Amino acid sequence: MKTRELSEDEIRYALSLPEPNDRKSYTQTLAIDYFAENKKVIWACHTRWGKLFGIKSLLNRYRRVSSGKVNILLPTNPIRNEFETYLAGISNIHFYLLASYAGSNLPDEVYDCDILIVDEVQHALNKAATKYSQVIPKTRTNRILGLSATLDEDKLSYLDELGIHHQFSVPLKTGVRLGIVPAYQSLNIPVDLTPTEAREYLVQQDKIDQYVRFFQQVSPEKAHGLAFICANNSEVAADTARRMGGITPGQVTGSAINYRKAIGKRADILYTARNKEILALELLDRLPEQPIIVFGSRLAVGDRMAKLNPKLQVYRTGKTKQDRVQTTQLLANFYGGQKPYLYGCINLNEGFTVNNCSIAINIGVKSTELMDNQRIGRILGLDLDNPAKSATKINLYVQDGVYQGRSYVSQEAKWLRSAQKRQLFIHYLDSVDELSEYVLLNEPV
């Protein structure tokens, strides 16, 4: 994959421009030029870079030479609404919503166009996906633009296989340097498992280790991956049984399924750790009242927290008219300040903008850079009423611990390190008491 980033000369020129929007527009012009030159391109640009404005500029430029059909594939309804509103007035654009085709193939008309634009393209870059993983290989145009904040090496390798060899990248550190997004920091605060949670964590870890040893008989270096595959692939399970000898395919499949169950139960312990809930609620009490997003991994956790703090709402997505009405009212309460705290899971990661929100609390740590960048991006909107805005994401994570003399390694601590491996402005704190050095806190109640 050939990656094009801004050169130092281009960065210096951008910094000579007077306003952040001028610098943003300059980088978007470079991105459009790169697409015009290379035809099949990924824009891997940081959240809040302004992809919608970039797409609008690209299509207006294209309309000067062609009236050809443009198809845009979008992951969620709010993002689709945003695209349709922003691109209104540009002719011959067709929008397709991923959720409408979940679990099935897209209609053939999607692949028949002059330009195909795939938003949040990472969703289409999984060979095993049942959603729209075929959209790039099946399309019948030589102009394809994929949009994403960050793509890992596996995704970039798959793009190469699909014939897309060019990436225009504006990483988050460049956006901060150019003043396109405000300065930000990630503050990592550890919590302990309760004794009950620690005991169960060790039980599940022992099961995981047992099944890993089982699959290491065939694949010493890739036992984890083999276990995941055997749970769903009978042919691989049969081949694994044959290579082990004296084992039936059913025993291999059963071990693989039990391995995945143990992985899931271990993750649940981390995602629902009681001390993270307690600390998150304490932070909502001690931070000055303002819009705050709380990211989690389980809606049930948000429901429990909302019962203890009436200013916290839990964001859900639904398909019925009543669901949409409730969501509209919920967001109105959040934006209006009546209920300034909003809890959500992955449904808040994409297409959700709160310019006057500068703090997020993350109690659902994930292992991917993409998701971490997406969550940071929710609080990186420039606030015209507060030009000096800076943003803070507080990650509450389970740390390594000891239970009755047995030590355990926190998988969540590993996930956090993985997600932040290329991130800047990270601070590990020993406790919440150190937080006052970085953000304003009220006195404890």
C-alpha cells in the first residue's frame, strides 16, 4: 500500500494559512488531487478532518466534467441523513444503507456506477463479513473512494488484494499540529476487580489456557486463531482432528466453542467490572456539569448507572418509529443540557458530533486503534464559543491483580496498550486523585 501524507513543506504552507478551516480545505484539495490521479484510493484521515466537505468538493469538481452516477454506501441511518442533507443539490447521487442489507447481498445496482464511495470502509474489509464485504471486488467502476479514520495492517493488506494500492492519510497528530482539531489527552486510570470478579476471571482464564494447550498440539504459534476458526468451520475442525489423532471432529468443535465461551465470559467480567461503574459515577459527580459522553460495552451497565444518576441517559438505536421518537427526545435532552450525560456503546462511535463536549469517560476499552480514535473523535469538534477548547478522554481499565495468592494479567490492560500504540498525549495515572492535575474537579461529596 502506497501511503501519501503531507510533506513538511506542505505542513509549513498549511500553517501559514490564517484559519483552521483554510488549512483543512488545503489538505482536502490535496486528497482530491490524489484521488483524481490514482482513481482507487482510501482517505484515511482523522476524525473531524471534514470528509463530508471533502466529498462535496470532489463531486462538485467531478460534475464539471461528468454527470455520471455516484453511489455512496453508508453504515448507519444518522450518517446517511447527514450525507443526504450535505450533498443535496448534487445530481445523480444514490445512497445505500448498510443496515438495510445486513446478512444479505447488496442489490446489483450498487456495483453499477461511475464513482463508488464507501464510508467507514473498514466494515467492507473483512473477508468473512456477511454484510458488504463484496462491494469493492464486485463493483464495475475504476473509481473507488473508501473513507476511514484508521486502518490496521490487515485491512491495508486486504485492500492491496482488491486492487486498491493508494492511501491518502492525515493522522490525528497532523490534525492537532495544524489546529484542525483541538489538543487532546488520554488519561488512563486503573481499577481493581472485586474478589468475586477476580475469582471468576481466574476460572475463565484457566479454561482458556486449557483449550489453548489443546490446540497447540497442532498449531503451537497460532492456537488462539485455530480455536476461533474451528468453532465455525467443520472442515478445519475435521482436519485438526485428523492431525491430532485419536480425536473426533466433534471434540475439536466442542473444545473450540468452549474456548470462545470462556473468552466471552472473561470479556464480560472486564466490561461489567463493578469498580469501573462506581468510579465513572464518581467522576460524573466531581467533574463540573457539562456535556459528557460515557462509552461502554454493555447497555445493562448504562442502565444501572442511569438509575443512580438521573442526568445520565442511555443511547439505544432502534428501527421502529417509536424508537426514533425516543432517540430524538433523548438527544434533545442531551444537546439542550437538561440531561448532559450520555451513555452508549459502539452506536456512538460513528457519525455523532458534539462540538461543545470536551470530556469522554470510557469504561468499555477495546483493542483496536480505529475504535479508540473514533471515540476520541466524538469530542474533537471545534467549539466556536470556546476557541481554546481541549479534549480529554478518561479510560477506566482493569489492572493486573492478585487473588488469594494467584496473580492474573488483565486482558483489558493489554487491549488499552494495543489501542494506544501509535497515539500521542497519553498519561497513566495511579488513581483518580491525580486527575485534578489534568482536568478541573469539584471537591468530593
